[in-house]
Amino acid sequence: MIEEIVEIGDILIGDASGNDAYLSVLTEDIEVPTGDEKRYVAKIDFSTNEKKINIDCAEEIDDETAKKYVYVGSAEGANSSQWFASTTSFAYFLTETIPNLVECKIPVVSDICKKILDMYFVKVKEYLSRSSELIDEEKRYLQQKIEKKYVYFLDTDNIVVNDNKRLTEKQLSQIYKELINNTKSTDKIFKQLRDVFTKECTNGLKKLTEIKPQQIGLYVLCVDGKPLTSYPEYIDAVIAYKRQVKKGSKKAKNKQEGNICYICLDTDNLSFEGFKKTRFKYFTTDKNIFASYLDQKNYAKNITVCEKCLLKLVAGDIFLRNKLKTQLGTFDVYVLPTFVYTSAKLTKNYLEELSQNITNSMNTAWNYNSLEKLRDDIYNFLSYFDQNHYFLLNLIFYREAQASTKIIRFIADINPSIFDKIYNAASKVFSQYTDLIGNDPSFRISLESIYYSVPIRLKNISESKEAQRLLNIYDAIFSGKRIARDVLIENFIKAVGVVVYGKEGYNLSKFIENDIASMVIRMVFVIRFLEILDCLEVKRGMDIAQLNLSDDLKSYIQQMNYDEPRTALFLLGVLIGEIGAKQYLTTKDRQDDSAGHKPILNKINYNGIDKPKLIRLCNDVHNKLRQEKLLPYTEMIFAEMKRLLDKHIDSWKLDKYETLFYILSGYAYKTQKVILNALNSQDTSN
């Protein structure tokens, strides 16, 4: 993966030199709103002439904002000193940015920041220790060890903001007093204080500017009306930081120890520390077992990077996060291209256009509005896949963890032609659904359909076993692997159970209990979708010529490739659908909770149906058909179901999940046909 990201960085940087060239690839993206939505730049302007801060939020975010204010994200690493003068975190400016800028010893800028530090900030321990508002018992917590980033706090007690107003209604001592009296744990009192203090300042900022916090896209430090980001010395320091590699010994010593750049094999300016400049943590940096001779001082003997490759790695890392990010449900995903063959030199413009088409195709395949849009986006994307350039794609499922990125699943070497296969499969499934079920413009099968067919606990999703099962399916689709049908159906049934029993905390909140039919019918056609993609083995169906059924039922059974046991279960489900439809019509006009109720569904055990339960269910269905006076109209279906079931019941091989699924598939088939027929009848009458 490192080589691919470095390759992207190489394309972006090329032979460029100078600050402007480097900043163009090191600058992070800031989301620019569309439509009537607006986001703003909050300029925090300190005066050196009087103890006064002016906060200006008049400037709107646009495509040039990140470049204008040299926004390069935050310093890499959870414990890194945050010193950048433009940030998306207001908290940094309240305690650590100014002190860290002083320590950076940046010409001109650090001297300016020293004045601001002396005028506007207090050492929080000393300040609270002197407070007459606190009793000795409350001050004893101040003896705790304090981290560097919490030593200084903005002195909101003694400064005015925007026309002699205060940033916080409460004094710092009052905030501290309330915190220690209301919290159960004071182990990290200064971190807790910074969190509460930030919340107070954020609320104050909202009142002063009448702008919600989520509408502020960037905070910028200014002094006497001038952004610190505009100083050439500051820009030099940012670029030096991004390019910085801890210099080791002389080149000769590196050679003697056998150290080389992991990427280009060079021997100059090598450092393991360089890998900490990227959001992706490619290697473990805090476990002795991964260091040479089990000594953390010896990481550099295993993995090092040179200055040139580090800059390319950082540039590629930023481009990946800015331009090649998408989502599959609650999963964040990067789509990383690997250029296998190129007959012409790749350019930055080509790379940016390609990345746009990659993400468009991915997003459309995930949740498309129409088959036409899916076809057009895929056609545009595949036009980049020609005789001049041959590339593969890598999907990186990840989650953000503090200041780093943790990879959940890496799917490598995906042929871009898979998107064409996805379009063809989706098109065939839509056509088949229309022929077998009816005209339903809202019906579609996409990658999103699979996401909503497998239950996932959303808490700690990256560590969820269910999430890994879902990613196995996506892996199979993109890599051309096979899926175990029984495992897939088991997950489908568990998803149905989540909805029926109203379990919370899952990814299935869009479904409600009375929408089970549409959920299951989509699952049925997800299976067809996966069969067309060759991710599921196609089962051999029964000979429908022997069935004494209507043509539409026989056609459905044939196209679904149901064998005799599955056909029996499907027909049992159809009968349940008939009963449910009658019960719905009988109760729909009631004025209580029983309106539209289908008591027959209470006979189904949604945890799975084994053979004894299947036999009981058949008897219950027969009795209900008689009670609802439906038997004369369904006698043919019931007879065929009973014939096939009796033929195989003694040697029943389907597990409890498969048995339930194929019953529900019949119920869903019948219910959806009834619903669509009713809707189409209304459309005709109107």
C-alpha cells in the first residue's frame, strides 16, 4: 500500500519545487457547502495594543480557503504538539497552539506569539491556586501531574471580546469548582477542565457571532488583523515540518549499519520517525516485539524512509484522504488505484479526474437513483481504463482513531471492470423483478441492498464480527470469490429478527416490523444479484412441468432455481401471504392497535424453523385457510406444497434458517404482488 501512495505523491509533486508547489499537495480539503448552506472562517484576532480579542466570522468557506490559510490538518500523532495556526479544532487555540508556536522558534512569528502568550494566557495551576473562590480541599486536585498541552489556558476572566463582551459567562475558577464537585473521577482533571472550558468558550462564540459551531469550517489565528498563516516564515516552518526527517549519523554510518530507504533504497537522510507524518500507521511503533533485538531504539534498523520519499508519502496520503474517500453505509472507505502499466506520463490533472470518476462510480454502485445514472457513471470511469493506462483498485475500509487511521479491511487488486459487471447484474435483477413481481420504480438492488441485509451492531463497528461478515461479502463481490449460501441466509434471517423484535443499535433502523415483506423480497433478489456476479453457486432447480400451479408461480420457481424442498417452503409462504392479505383487509379499518394486523405471522418463529416446527406450521396454515374461507381458492397450492413436503420431510436437510428464509420468501412474494397490484390499480383509476 505504501508504494501506491508514494506513486500518487510522485505524480502530484513531479519535478516541482518551492513553497507554492509543496503547499498545493500538502493542503487538506475543507468541505465546501452546496446550495443555500453556508460555512464560515472564524478569525481569532489578538491585539498587541490592548487586551482585546476580535472574532470575525464574516468570511465564507470556498474552494480557495484551505490554500489561503495554509490548512494542513493537525500535527500527526495523538500526543504531537499542535501548533498549526489554522485548524478545525477551537480547543487547540484555547490552550496549546500559542505556547507551542513560541517553542517552535519560528522567526518573527514566535516573537509575536510570545507577546500574546504573556498578555492573554495564564498557567492554569498557578492561576487556580491563587483563586480566593476555591477552598483548600478543592485546590488539592491541582497537585496532579499536568500534561504540556494543558499548562496554559486562555485568560477569559480578564479579556474582552468583540466590543467589551466576555467569551465565557463563568470564570475559570467557577468552571473548575463545578467540575470537581460534579465529576465522579478526577484522575485526568486538567483534560476534563480543558473539555468543559472548550464547551463554555464554544457556547460563548455562538452567542457572540450568532453562528452555530458546525457552521464554522476553519479557525485561523490572527494578530493585529494579520493571519499568522500569511507570514512567509510560518509557511517555511510548515513545509519544513512536513518534509522533516530526523537526521541520523552520516551517510557512511547509515551504510555501515545497512540502513536503506524502505521505498527507494537510498541511504541519505533516513528516519523511522518519518512514518509518523502520515495518518495511516503502516507499522507498529510502540511494541518492542516489532523492533530489532526487541529494543524500541532499534526501529530504524527495520524500517526507514528518506526525505524525498517521505514528502511523496505525505502528499499521496493527503490526496487519498481528500480525493479518494467514499462511504459504504457506516463504513468509511478509501479507493486507492495501483498503476500497473502506463504508456504515457501520468499528470496531476489526469489523477484528479480519475479520482473523481472512481468515487462517482463507487458512490453510484452503492446507492444509485437509476440504472441510467449507474451506466453513465461507469462508462465515464471505464473510459480512463484504456490502452494507455492499466490500473487496479484497492479498497481500504478504515476508521479514525484519535490522530491516526486504523484499517479494518483491505481488499486488493480489484479490476475496474467489476463496475460494469455490477451494472449488468443490477440491470438483469431489475428486469427479472419487474417480470416476476410487478412494476415498482422504487425497487433496486445495489451494494447498499447488501448492507441492509446483514445486521451490524453500530457500536464499535470496526471490532464487530457481524461487520466482518458483511465485509466478507463485499470482498467476494470485488475479488470474484464465492460466498457460502447457508451463512448468507443465516445473516439474512438474523436481520429479519432484529427488525421483528425491535432490537436497537443496529444498521436496520430504516425497516419497521410491518415492512418485512419488502425487506425479504430484496434479500431474495440480492441472492440473484450475487448469483449473476458468480459469487454464489447457482442451484439446480426442479422440473416445473410436473407442478399443478399457475404460470406466474411456475415461472418464479423456475427463475429462482428452487428444488423441491425449497419449492414446498416457498408455497407454504405464499399461503401465509394469502392468509395475511385476508386478515389485513378484515382489520385495516379498525381504530385501535389491531388495525392492519396479521395474526398468522405470530405462528412464525423468527429465530428459525426446525422440522417439528415446520410440521406444526403446516397444520396451523391449513386450519387458518379453512377459518378464513380461503381453502377453495388455495387448494391447488396447498396440495402441491403438501405433496412436495411429504416427499422430503423424512430426509429433511435444510437448516432452521434456510427453512424459515424460503417460507418468508413465499410470504414476501405474495405480499409484494398484492401491494403492487393495488398501487397499479389506483394509478389506472386515477
